[in-house]
Amino acid sequence: MPTGVFFRRVTRSRFTASIIIPYVQDTIECPGIVWPGADERMLDKLDLSKTTDEAKYEATLESLKERLGVLQRTLRDQKIPTVIVIEGWNAAGITMVVHEIVHALDPRGYTLHAIEKPTGEEKSHTFLWRFWLRTPPRGRIALFARSWYSRAISEEMQKHTWEKSLKSRAVQINNFEKKLTDDGTIILKFFLHISKEEQKQRLEERERNPLTAWLVTPSIWNIHRHYEDSLVLIDDFIQKTDTEIAPWIPIEATDRKYAILKVYSSIVKALEKKSEAAKENKARKVKAKEVVKPKKVTVKRHSHPEKVFTKDELQETLANLQIEMLELHYLLFKRKIPLMIVYEGWDAAGKGGNITRVTRFMNPLGYYVVPIAAPTPHEKEYHYLRRFIKHFPTGGDIAIFDRSWYGRVLVERVEKFCTEPEWQRAYGEINEMEEDFVYSSGGGIIKFWLEISKEEQLKRFQQRASDPMKIYKITEEDWRNREKWDTYDEAIDEMLARTSTDVAPWTVVESDDKWFARVKALRTVIATAQKLL
Amino acid sequence: MPTGVFFRRVTRSRFTASIIIPYVQDTIECPGIVWPGADERMLDKLDLSKTTDEAKYEATLESLKERLGVLQRTLRDQKIPTVIVIEGWNAAGITMVVHEIVHALDPRGYTLHAIEKPTGEEKSHTFLWRFWLRTPPRGRIALFARSWYSRAISEEMQKHTWEKSLKSRAVQINNFEKKLTDDGTIILKFFLHISKEEQKQRLEERERNPLTAWLVTPSIWNIHRHYEDSLVLIDDFIQKTDTEIAPWIPIEATDRKYAILKVYSSIVKALEKKSEAAKENKARKVKAKEVVKPKKVTVKRHSHPEKVFTKDELQETLANLQIEMLELHYLLFKRKIPLMIVYEGWDAAGKGGNITRVTRFMNPLGYYVVPIAAPTPHEKEYHYLRRFIKHFPTGGDIAIFDRSWYGRVLVERVEKFCTEPEWQRAYGEINEMEEDFVYSSGGGIIKFWLEISKEEQLKRFQQRASDPMKIYKITEEDWRNREKWDTYDEAIDEMLARTSTDVAPWTVVESDDKWFARVKALRTVIATAQKLL
């Protein structure tokens, strides 16, 4: 139930000095709401004395509930996912508003997420991890009673570097919301605003009621005392995250009925508008935008290594490297540094065998292989990145992806499983996601492209087809993919050029010679691990 | 990585006096293993000096790995799920054994679960909850490095009532494993046994190696010092959970190669046997067995209430009850008592409207509705109970199931989506599951059967069909179900008679009158909640 937001004790002057940064903001259209100017505080502009009369309330609410019920079914049929965020002061009425919303909804079509402190597992992941997992599937509504906003403020304010942290959280949140809206999700965010005096009265009222008195903890009173400080901070954070694609709607919440009505009508109007737009197929065209600039170099690919060792030499090298890997794995584990190893490559390039050799002396409790196949129908209901983020490693774990999110710009691009704007957008989305992982976790990402020549692939296909122990490894699809060699070739070039970043560079592994490839992969993992330690 | 098992300090004599209980055990067949007699300790009988020579090891292991690889694919095609549990002393080689097993497996077909302390969320659920969620889907292998066995011992030993708790854990575990094997899962359990002296040497060796020294914590030495006490306790627990369907295979683990070979050959032989049996369609017929005896009473169903109030009277009563519900909900939440409310009933009996009224004044952050539809393809890959257990409430939450696990003995029985032995078995399985929830959580289960007459159903169907706002609620399937009224009638009678237990009785709600039904449901919830407080 109600959670408290903890604020570090800071003086008002310090806030004013450091947090209020001139902020340029476009005027945006928001149903029925007049937006404050760029240099004004959003919340201070609200007229908290607004009320609604009883008769109007009853009549309007009933009709809005009916419209919301119908809208929920329409959005379901249109497969549009919706995120509704309810934030606000303690005792501002978050629970009450949520209560009224859910009562208009069919339970089969929404999920309510009450966001409190993260669990131990959630805490070990990146900040947005648990919110990614809570994004709604297509056609459903995710309703958040508090959200990444409360969490960002209450978690970051406990750090000494909170000013910097909060700024970077705002960027992360905007990127997160952009990914979702680009994917078709509607995001609506409400902040329930009440005055300090009003909050005081409500908390006292709760304290007088024996049933609710226990909810009013000393830390809630403590936050109340810092109301003015918090106001400045919250207002700034709201403005930083108030975007055209996911606007904030501040709500005057003194009069509960007025608040409910305004939230309801904003939701209904916004959803009706989006739903109409979708019907008329006027959905906003999403432009591909690279948020993290990739190095614009063409990555050279060779399938054959420059030097070929004898098998004995390589075997010995491999054995030595594997023992070194074992020791490094212990150190990564001990220091809780996570590592991701991504394997991509042509069919029959030897990903499986390479993984087996790289993990030969890893502690099996400290690594896991994530084999990626085509998304299941369930997975398709979500943003394409969600199923990968779910498996990201924490602590000292090593996650090895046997194929990965790069499927978006390879097979999905070539086979037209996604549209061109979608895969064009993916380069930036992927770079952002990888950067976020590396910066948040302090870990590393190694990306292998296993390159073989077209002739070598043919040889291996034929070998597999003639070996009864390996015939299961070769399918019709492999032959079909082979026919599209050139189309893949182009997609691979573009992928390597646009997603080789400083934090997560690609390593091309010359794999015509399997043993060389295994040694090179292991050497790369070892070198990266050493840099991380 | 390695986890410690904590043992309460107990004297040897106390163990001997209270834990070693005469235990009757059938001789069971286990590949290559001679079973100890009923009155002997299993582990003491092992010859820990057994070894394997190098040449034999290399040759045998290679061929076993190949066979395991093939078996994995066969079991996948046969859709047989497999659970392999590796338990043993600290430093007995669990990690090493797991390591060797996974290297023969295709990562697409197995999941390794390293079981350590439960997370906060897991701790708030019943003991077996997290293991239910980790059961393998059909055709896949779940490999457990430590399991519910280590957890039962280390968690229960910290309680004052550990003797009783451990006994009841053994029963729960046997029931859990029985449910899985009845559903076709193969379960293999290994215990790696070493002597106290051997353990001491290994721990000292680890301490000398700077890379592994940090793994040897004071608590691990503490457990080592209580080796003899632990031995008695573990041996007893192993014997209590050594069943024909899920036998223990003790492993002499002094010689690492011998241990690996024995584990490997046991797995390969057992799986080959099961796979052959499945091929010959000789899978053991499962007899329906009711573990929890239900009250053998016929539950009378009436669709019409004895007394009908005027709508005004009922509305007023309902309003009062809803306020009472609000207060009780706070108390349940405060005292962290979970509650499940199950709604079953004829189509159009008014489940949705009833749920809306019952939850009218509940805090939305403290309850959730779980709407149950036909299982998805993904859900079908698991034991049918898993998808419900996943949503069981913890703390002070109220989970409302709009349809439930009773689908097994209603729609799945009538439509023949499961076999007769399957639904016959389900009554006992369900009683056991509900009993486990109530006893473990201290919470309650309320089960509503919403009864309407066949005439009333027709009336409502026709109303829905003619109302443009409600027409989406009525489908062809509803009409088809209606034709099978009598078959359902019989299934409902049997369900009510066989699953109305003391811990989770059914309440028939006369629902021809919607308002009466809502009042009765709310009254029942309030009465149950009051008893729980």
C-alpha cells in the first residue's frame, strides 16, 4: 500500500542553486490542459482550489466509465498496449484514483502494478529491468500505482551524487518511454498535486482513524516536513521527463471528485484520440534516430585466419587458456561483475562448439547459455527487446547468448518479419540498451561474429547431412537461408558498422578453422575479463 | 556457488533418540545399486574407497556423453520432462558433477537451477512455490544443483519445532514429486557422499588456494564439525523421501571419476529405460489416489434463494457490508494474512458482477483478479497446476480467481481435454494443494459455486444477445456448453462432493437473484476473514 519517498535533508537554497536548470520545452497538446511556460514551475501553476459538484460528478463519471470500458475492448482489438502511471504526494489519493479506474476495466485486460521497493533480485539488475518486465503486452493496459518516477527519486536521493544520478535517470527514462511509444505503446502519466497544508490535514485524519493510523509512519511525516524541497525537485524531474510522446498531466487533487474526473476524462480523451488515429492508419510515423552514435567504420570480415597453427599447438594453447578462464571466472564472480557474450554467425559457423570450448572450465553455477529461437506467440506480444532483457546477467554471472537481439537486424530484416523503420530504429535502440547495461552494471559485453566462407558452409552442410549423428542439425531452412547469402551479407555489414560501439565492440572470428576460432574467442573473453577486473 | 547448510547445535544423543524412526521401505530396482535394508543407514553402507582407473574413465565417459546427448533429443521428441537433483556434502563435488552433465547437453533443452537461499518474494510464498515454478516443461531437463532437500534441512533446522517441520516437509516433498511423476516427469536424485576426513582435506585444500579460499566460510567449517549429527539427520531425510517413483541414488564420491561415472551411468540407464517404456507405451498406469480424504457429502445446489429482499433492502445491506469489507481488508493486510477467493459457476451466472461488488471497497493495491482462460500452448507444457500456483497470494493480498484449477474436473473432464485417470487424480491433487496453501500460509480459501437455473441462463443469454453493449459477452461456445448442461451437472456434483474439505469448503451461491448472490458472497468473505483474524 502507500509507500514513502525518502528525501535527503537538503536546504532550500541548495536546491534552488543546483537543480533548477533553465530548461527548454516545446508547447505540447494535451487534452483540456493548459501547459505552463518553459521558465515556470508546472505544479505551482495549478489552481488547487478547483472542485466539482456532486450531480455533475455522478453523471459524468458514469458515462466516462462506460466509454473507458468500450475503449479497453477497442484497444484490445487494435492490439495497442497502454501504460498509465499514477504518481503524486503521499495521501494525494493515488489509491483512490487507481480504484476508480480499475472498476471500469475488465480484469482480463489490465494488470495493476503497485511499485514499491525493489526485491533483492530486482535490485541486482539495472534500474529499468523490473519495469521492462512489467510492460504490457499488445492490447492490454498496465496501470502503475507509483512507478519508475518515485523509485528514481527515492533511490537516487540516497546517493551522494544524486544530482548527476537523477539527471541520468531522466535520460534513461525518456529513452525507455521512447522505445515503448515507438513500438506503439500509449503512455499517460499523472501527478496528483496537493498543498502542504492539505497533506497535513489528510495525514492527521489518517492518524485519527485506528484502521489507517499505522500507515502514517515517521518517515512519511519526515517527507511532509520537507515538502517545499521536494516540490522543487519533483517539479524539475517532471519537466525533464515531460515529452511529446509521453506527457505529464498534473492533477489538482484537493477535491477528490475533481481529481478523479480529470484523470478519467484525460485518459478517455487521450485513448479515444489514439484509437481513432490508429483506425485511420494515421499513426505517427516513427523516424529512425540513433541515440548513441556508433563508430562509422566498416568492420572487415575474413573467414580464414592469417596464421594457422597445427592442431596440437592449438589444443595446448586452448587447454592453457581454459585454465586461465577458470581463474578469471572466479574473480568475476567474487567481484560481482556480470558479463554478456553474444554469439552471432552464419549457419554452421560453429557457435555451439565454440561455446562448449569457452565454457569448458567455467563454473556451471556461474554461467548460463540462453539459446535464442524465433519468438513465441507470447513473446511477440511485447517489445522485441523484452525477452532478451529478461535474461540479462547480474552479480558475477556470465550470460552467453546463442543468437541474440541482433536477429532484429538480421533474420527479421531479411525475412521482412519487421518493417524497415523498425529495423532501422533497432540499431540505436540496441546501442542504447547495451550502453545502459554496461554503465549500470559495471559489466561487459562481448559480441562475436563467426565468419565462414560460402564454400566452407556448403562443406559443413554436406557433412552434417551425411552423418546420422548430426543430421538433426541441418534443416530445409538452413538451405533456404543459404540462398539469401548476399542479402544477409549486406545486413551483416550494416550491423557491424552501426553497432560496434566503444562499450560493446564486435569481434569478427575467422571460423573456417574451428580450432583457431575457439582460441580466438577464448582469448577475447579473457582479455575483456581482465580489463573488467 | 556452494551454499552452506546450517545446522542447529544439537547433541548426538538427542538426534538418535528422536529422529531415527523405524521406517519401512520396499526394495526398489535401481540400475547397478544395491539398496540397504530397511533398518540400516543408507549412507553408512556405502564403500567410500571405490575408484575408477583413468583409461576406463575416459572411454566410458565419452560413450555415456554421446548416449546422453541422443537421449536428450529422444526425450524431447517424446515430450518427457526430466528432473535431476544433485545433492551432497559441501565440497563433495556437486559443481563438478553438474559441470560434466551439462557438457553433454544441448543448451536448448535443459535449464540449470542453482538453489540457494530464497529471495524475499520466494520466502513469502509456500516452501515449494519456487520449485513449482522451476519444474521443466515437457521434453526438457531441469538440473538442480542442490534443491528442496538442502533447503528443507537448512531452513527447518533453524526452527524450534524442527523435528515436526522436517517430517511434514518430507510429506510435502513426496506429494510434490508424486504429482510430477504422475504427470509423466522422470525424477532422479543423487546424494554425493564423502567421509568427514575427506571433507576436511578438501576444505583445507580450498583454503590453501587463493582463488577458492574465500568460498570456505566459517559456517562451512561449523557444519563440518557437526558432520556426524548431520549424517544421521540427512540419512533419515533421504530415507523418508526415497520413493519408488523418485528414488535416491547415493554416490560414493571420494574418487571424483568414480562419482561422475556412476552418476552418468545411472542417468543414462534410467532415462533409456523410461524412454523405452514410453516408446512401448508401457508407461506405468497411474491410479487415482486421494491423499486428503474429502468429506463425502453431496452438496445441495439451489439456484433460487429462500428469501428475496427488495432491491432497496439489499442495496443498503450491500453498502454496509462493503464498508465492513474495507475495514477487514485493512486488518488482513496489516496482519499479512493471504486469502484466495475462487469463483466458479455456470456461464452467465454473474461472476464478473459479483467480483465487482465484492471488491467495491477493497484497496486495489491489496487484491488482484486472476482471470483464467484456456491454457496457452506455453502453459500446456507444464503440470496443469503450475499456472495457478504462480498466482497464489502472499502477505495480506487477496487473490480472486475468476475460474480456476477446477477447470480440470469441469471443462477439461467434460470436453475430454484430459484423460479420465487425470481428472480422477485431480480431486486429491487439488485438495492437497489447497491444504498445503492454508497450512503453510496461515491464510484462507473461499470457493464459490454460482448456481443458476437452466431457464435463468437462457434468459440471460438472450438479454446479452440483444444488448449491443453486452453482445461481446456471448459466444457460440456458450451455446454449445449449454447443450451439455447435464454432463456438466454431474461433474459439478462430483466436484463439490470430493473437494469440499474442512480447510477449503465450497459455498453454493444461489444466483438467480443477482443482488442476493452479491450479498451472500460478500457475507461469506467477511465471515471467513473474521475467522482468520
